[in-house]
Amino acid sequence: MNIVVLIKQTFDTEAKIVLDANGKIDANGVNLIINPYDEYAIEEGIRLKEKLGGEVTVVTLGGARAQEAVRTALAMGVDKGVVVSDPAIDTSDDWANVEIIAKAVAQIPFDIILSGRIAIDDGASQTAVRLAEALSVPSVSSVIKLEATGDQLVATREIDGGTELIEVALPAVITAQKGLNEPRYPSVAGIMKAKKKPLKTLTLADLGLSAGDLAPKMVVTKMTLPDPRKAGIRIPGEAADAAKELAKLLHEEAKVL
Amino acid sequence: MDEIKEVSLEMKDYIVSSGAETLSWCMQCGLCTNLCPWRLVPGEISEAFNIRKMQRLGQLGLEGFEDENVLFACATCGMCLVNCPRKVEIIDNVRSMRNTTVAAGFLPANLRPIAGSLHANGNPWSGAHEKRAEWQEGLNIPAFSDDTEYLLYVCCTSCFDTRSQKIAKSIVNLLQKAGVSFGVLTAEENCCGETIRKLGDEELFQKLAESNIKLFNGKGVKKIITTSPHCLYAFKKDYPELGGNYEVVHYAELLGDLLKQGKISFSTELAKKVTFHDPCYLGRHNQVYDPQRELLKAVPGVEFVELGRNKEKSLCCAGGGGRVWAEAPMGERFGELRITDAVDKQADILVTACPYCIAMLDDACAGLEKGDVLKVMEMSELLNASL
Amino acid sequence: MAKGIWVVVEQRDLQIRKVSLELLSQGRKIADETGESLVAVILGQGIEGLAQTVSANGADKVILVEDEKLAEYTTGAYTSVLNKLIRKEEPQVVLTGNTAVGKDLFPRLAQRLGVGLASDCTGIEVDSSSFMVFKRPIYAGKAFEFVSSTVRPILATIRPNTFALGTPDAGRTAEVVKETADIDAGDLRAILKEVAIAASKRPELTEANIIVSGGRGMKGPENYVILEALADVIGAAVGASRAAVDAGWKEQKFQVGQTGKTVSPTLYIACGISGAIQHLAGMGSSKFIVAINKDPEANIFNVADYGIVGDLFDVVPILTEEFKKIVG
Ligand SMILES: Cc1cc2nc3c(=O)[nH]c(=O)nc-3n(C[C@H](O)[C@H](O)[C@H](O)COP(=O)(O)OP(=O)(O)OC[C@H]3O[C@@H](n4cnc5c(N)ncnc54)[C@H](O)[C@@H]3O)c2cc1C
Ligand code: SF4
Ligand code: SF4
């Protein structure tokens, strides 16, 4: 079984978001991690390999630091890494990213492509499903349980208020939801082996693409930071009045209900 | 063991090169394991963690020490160091073995937000950096300058935890009453990095330490008072490696001297039976035992009793080595033993002198529902109440 | 020329999802402002009766696509049908809710149409040059980006509760058009075997939008029923402080905090929790924090957006009743 795992390096969940002079998110000095949902995808990929044999390749788009994320995946037990690095990626949209990834993945034989269901930075939740379409294969999103045989997958996916059981023939794309598995910690031996595993770096030119092919369909017109938290208020009155007022505030002011 | 494990000399070299220079001195006598407080509690961690064995695996280059319950169990209390016949730097070995996985990006899940916050905010408690000095509101503390003798460095925990802020405020008041010349640079400081270094994140430690050293040297800091024994350790033992050389004291040492010089005295009577829990980082790691006792005995009305395990033999609260951010189920927390020790002595107040110890002991006291018979206090709070 | 604002209406068991009605209500306003028509598109089986509901909620036109293969949502079949419809009718904009269906369907549809997609939006601004600018939270709400599309149609999924429901007007009528489902065989490769709707499955803590949490102030395990009742009204998960876990009232997996789960829901309701730093470390980044505590000095009030000083056993049951009125 040939398994491809798409991963993304994201800001640390604790990272402070600041805008630079150009109104863009400032990545300077920010600690980077593997997108947590992609860790479930990596773990699932390794488990599938352990069960069915084959090879796991991680693919990522990103800058120079993205190699760290791939090394981490290699230490967990992934066999090979591919990083597509190009300045053009800084401004590409979801559609363009998928054009790039599709070209990179086309060079790797695959039966299953796994990825996290969402990236915690842009929160877009598009790449994997778009990739499935670009490669003309079916996909199952938000999977919390996966059973694979040689040529077929049975996936339990989360829907609003329940689950669905879906059967799909390979090749297919799966996006991982929390609960699918518990990602492993690698051994020191694994970490050391990872240093010697193959890690390929590709540019757009290597994939036969140029920045001109990737004119974005979506453009970011501006970025803003949320209003600073307002000072908290204490709702006065007896329990009944206070509770009524609270419900009203949550509904009308905070708009969370 | 029925499976044959791969022995990797390369792995051993890797561990040693991460700082475990004395790993090979260990002769496997097992004294360390015997003294380790994990032997005093039952449970999964206690069963998994054996410091002698962990070092053995490291020596041989064998896998199996990476499990969170093994690699991250040590509270760096230093109890084992006291009796090691080979003077093995056991805690350096622990830190280095942790570094082998942490440097590759694998901190246990519960510690990731801690490291993340240290990166983003310069403190482990997810507090916004710009709020670091908020606790000083209403207090009149000068900024450190050429006119002030000491820099008062306040532990992150006492900057951000409202419970712990009382410690910082009490220390400020005591120092002011004693006429100590000191100032603060709180708003510009970062975490001292002591604990994250013990957790094996050497890179993050260096980032924090370098920023503080730059700040201190830029402002001409020569003498530092710390509120926490952990910061004391970092400034005294870790910072010189990076070019930060200061004369560092814990507030208890300074107040002890001031007491002797008659510059501070306590007048309000406190007719209570008081006992003292020696923080590992003040006691075993920095050999400060007497000032605390002299200070407590100087409070009128206080009847001072020693705990059974005291000074060099003090029992760790389990807050060091990153355990202040780690979970252990009820019944497996060293703090509970400590509360029981104090209750056995029929003490009214259990005093200690470390913000981590306070967090752990407060928690244990509440968990054991002993709050009605025993009060946990930081020494500065008790002294402050008696000024 | 592209024309029309489309809302892909989501129905399950012939019940229209609330977010679809929210979008119709907002879509109506935008349609009036821009002079576009508002079109509701419904896929399913036996859906004819829904046409009236969507027209009452603002649609000028309703497109119904009936087929047994559309009775339950599947990625392939829905993509196949919508792709062809959109290519034929060329709407300006196609909106749907950012639900499990929306999140799965729209990326695929966008890719097939070769267009962009603004996902999980929390705001729409009408714009003269790009027609619509969408506001979307990024970095878990720590920032927002505003995006617009360079091509047509514009696709967007909108987060539930972004827009208010309108008042339906039963007298409104809309043109109803029936289209046949033309589903490509290649789009039927994933087979839906089973749908399991959990009667009241509470969401997982770290995935929940709303969390109701109880601490030592709950006094005992038996009292969690009042929190559960509150939680179930608003689809919330139930959490606990470590004190409640230590006391054996809740399992460790429900512990919120530094050594428990780190959560950042839209709304966190802390009941009988003092707000120790280890607890705050696990939930302090929640968007809105409510504290119910009888101690006015409790630290939790320092981080709460809304606080009630009072006995939780008095406040929580009334709050449950009030929430019922709001969510219907
Ligand atoms: C290493 C370590 C890790 C920890 N990790 C965590 C963690 O992950 N998560 C966590 O939560 N804690 C954690 N703690 C524990 C933390 O320090 C606190 O002890 C704990 O959060 C307290 O829980 P609590 O607020 O429920 O209880 P308390 O602090 O006892 O507060 C109970 C509150 O309930 C209020 N109350 C009582 N009755 C009522 C009533 N009828 N109506 C309204 N209010 C009422 C009281 O006024 C009080 O404020 C950790 C501690 C340590 C040492
Ligand atoms: S006490 Fe020292 S020599 Fe003995 S096992 Fe421990 S580390 Fe090794
Ligand atoms: S330092 Fe303390 S906790 Fe760590 S191994 Fe030694 S005795 Fe045990």
C-alpha cells in the first residue's frame, strides 16, 4: 500500500498573532509545529503501513522551515519526505496550492492520501478535498475510524450530530478528525534514523509550473485583529433576573447562541 | 524481555553529546532509585520510572526510556544526588536524555502549550507579556537603575497566578520595610528558563536566557534578588555558561542577613505551631537552610517544629523538573505526603519558600480536605503579616 | 452575465437546517440591496414540500432536484448535480452553511468549477468591484482575513449563527423549478452504508463550540445532571475542573486545564470553578467566558466576560429554561 500524507507546518497554537507594517501576519520568531490534525494523518499512515506494508511519503508546501516538520514525520516512522518550496507559495490560494500538490503527488504512486481535516492557521479545510477532485478520486472527510483492506476502505466519518459509515474503493483521499488515533512519540532511534531518510525538495519549476499558472481565484484584501476583549461585566440581581439577563446578553450582544 | 532490542552506540553518543557527560560513570548500584521519592507512592509512573534503569538504557543505547512516564517523571529534586557514590550528575543526564527527543520536536502533549507560551509570551502560564507587571499596580516599586543596588526578579508564576502574586507583593513590602535598595525590570523580563531547560528544551532555554542576559547587562545589573529558588538556580548555575554573571540571592537569604543586622524585625504576635517545607531548589540545590528557620523563629509567638524529613532529606513537592505542569492521580502526589507530614506534627501552618511548592502543596491540602486544620503559606506572607 | 444569489439549502430528513434559513434571510437583504434575485437550491427526495418554507423565508426562485440517490448527502452525487446546475445557470454567488456537509461539498465543487471558495465565513460585505467580500476568522479567531473572488461564481460557506433568522412570510410565493439529477457514474464511488444519528451525543470537549464546566462547587457527582441539562439545550460539551475529577465526580477525560484538555470554544460557562491558573491555562482563550460563582472574589471573575455572583443551583436551572426559549 502506497500512502501519501499531506502535512502543513502551522503556527504554534499559543502563538501571538501580530500584523506587520504591510498588514500581513508577522511570522517572525513564531514557533512552528505540525498542524495537529495532520499528526493524526501521519499516525494513521504509519499504522496502515504497519498493517498492510508499503511506504509512507509526506508531502508539504512551505518555506525553509517546513523541512523541520517533515523530519518530525520521518522520525515518527514515515519513509520519505517531499517539500515543495517556492516564493510563489507565499501568495497562492487554496486552488493554486492544490494545483501544485497534485503535480507533486502525481510523481508518487499512491493508494491512499491522508491529511488533517483542517489546518489550524487558515482554517480553510479545503486542500485535501480539492486534491481528491483534482486527482479524480473519491474522498471521505472528518474520519474518526478507518479500516483498510488491500483495495477498499471503510471509514466512519463525523457529521453534525452523528456519524456516517462510508465504503470506498482505492485510491481515495481521507481527512483525519481528532479521535482517529493517538499520535505516537518516536523513539530516539527513530529520531536518529530520520536524519538519514530521503527528503526531496522541489520548486515549482521542477513540477513544470510557473507562478503565471497560479493566478489566484481568491485574494485577501485585508487582515485585521479582533477588538480587544471588553472588560467583563457582573450581572446584578437575583438569580432569576440575572439568568434571564445573561441569556439575553449571550444571544443579543455576544451572539453566541 | 523476549524481544531482542537493537543496541545503538550511536544513540549513546548522541545522548552524551547532548550533555550527559557523566552517564558512563554510573556503576548501576541503584542507590539513586532507592532514594527517589517515586518509591514512596504507588501507581503507574512509580512503576515505570526507575532512574537507575533509565540511565542504564542510555548507557547501552537501548530504546525504552522515551515513554512519558519514564523520561518526564523525574522532578529533579536532587535527592538521589546526595548519595551517589560515583557523583554522577543524574539531573544533567535526565535533562540530556529529554533533550534527545525534545530537540526533535517531541514534547509530551501537555507540555506543548507551556513551550508555546514561553516562545510567544516569555512565560509558561499563557499570560500576555504586556501583563507581566500588572501585579505591581498600586505598589510603588522603582525601576532598576544605577541608583538601585539590587534587581528584584519575580518568578513568572508570581507575576501571573493571582494566588502567587501575593508572594511577590509580600516580598516587595518586606524588602521596602527593611530599606533594601532595589528596582524591577519585570515588564521587560522573560522566564528565567530553569524549568524548560530541565525539560530538555535547550534551544528555548537559551533564547530566554540570552534575552534576559542582554537586558540585565544592558541595565548594568550586578546583584539579583529572586522570589523563587528556581530562578536562583538558573541565574547562579545556568547563566554563567552564557555570559551572565551576577551575585544572586534568594529573598530568604537576604532577609536572614537583614534580621541578623537588626534591619528587620517582627512584632505582631502569631501564636501558631509553624513548620517548614524545604524547597529542593533552595535546600539541596542551593544549600540554604538556616535563614528561613531563623526568620520564622523571630516571629513572636511562633512555635517552630521541624518536619520529620527536613533539610537535605526534605521530601520534594513534585513541582520541579516540569512536574508542576504534569498530572499525577490522587494518591500519587508527593505533596499529599508532605501535607500528611505537617498534619502529623500537628502544625497549624506549613510554610515554604517557593511558588511551585505553594502550587503543589495548596493543591494537595485542598485535595486531602485538610484546609480546616492546616494552612499553607509562603514564608514572605507569614513574615509580612507579622511586620 | 452571471446573475443571482444562490443558497444551497441543507435538509436532513426533510428538516431544513437553521443555518440555511439564516442564509436565506441575509441573502434576501443582499438581493434587495444589489437588485439580484435570491435562489434556493434543494437536493433530496420528497422535498417538494420544502419549497414553501424557503419561499416564505425569502427565496424568489426555488430549484428542486429530486432523486433517490440524493436522499442522503454524498459528496459525489451532490457535487455532480450542483456542478452541472451552476454551469448552466451561472449564478454570481453560491452560499451554504459551514456544516459537515458544506465543508465536504463546497471544496470539491469549487475545484470542479475551477473557482475559489471562502470557507467558514462570519461576515459578508457587499462590494462594488468584487460583488462580495467575506470576513473569515483565521488562527482560531486570533485574526480575521477579508477575501474576495477574482472569478465567478463566488463560493462561500458561512458559519452557523452568523446571521439572524428572519420572520417567515407565509404569503410569499416563489417560482419553483424542478431539475432532474444527472449524476456521473464516477461520482458514485464512495458508498454511504449507514447514517447513525446520536440522539444526544454531546460533542467532544476539544471540538465543542460551547462548553459547560463544573468544579468543586458542584458538591457531588449527582448534581452534574443540571449541567448536562443546560448543555443539551445548547449542544454543549460538559467539562470539569481537576478538583471535580480528583473528587471522583467526573472522569479525567473531562478535565479542562493545564494537565487536562486545552479548549477554546466560542462560549465557556464555568460553574462553581474558582479559576486557578492551571484551569485558566486550559480555557483562557475561549471567546466568551461566563462565570457563575457564589464567591465575588473568585479569580474566575477576572477573566469572565459575564459573571453572576450567585448560587449555581439557583442560576443554572433558570438559565436552562431561558436558553430553551432562545434556541427553540
Ligand atoms: C500540577 C497541577 C496541575 C493542575 N491541573 C489542573 C487542570 O488541568 N485543571 C484544573 O481545573 N485544575 C488543575 N489544577 C488544580 C488547580 O490548582 C485548582 O486546585 C482547581 O482548578 C480547583 O478546582 P475548582 O475551581 O473546581 O475548586 P475550588 O478552587 O475549590 O473552587 C470551587 C469554587 O466553587 C464556588 N462554589 C462553591 N459552591 C458554589 C455554589 N453553590 N454556587 C456557585 N459557586 C459555588 C466557590 O466559591 C469556589 O470558587 C492543577 C494543580 C496542580 C498542582
Ligand atoms: S546512585 Fe549513582 S552510580 Fe548508583 S545507580 Fe544511581 S547514578 Fe548510578
Ligand atoms: S532527582 Fe529526585 S525525582 Fe529525579 S530521579 Fe533523583 S530522586 Fe528521583
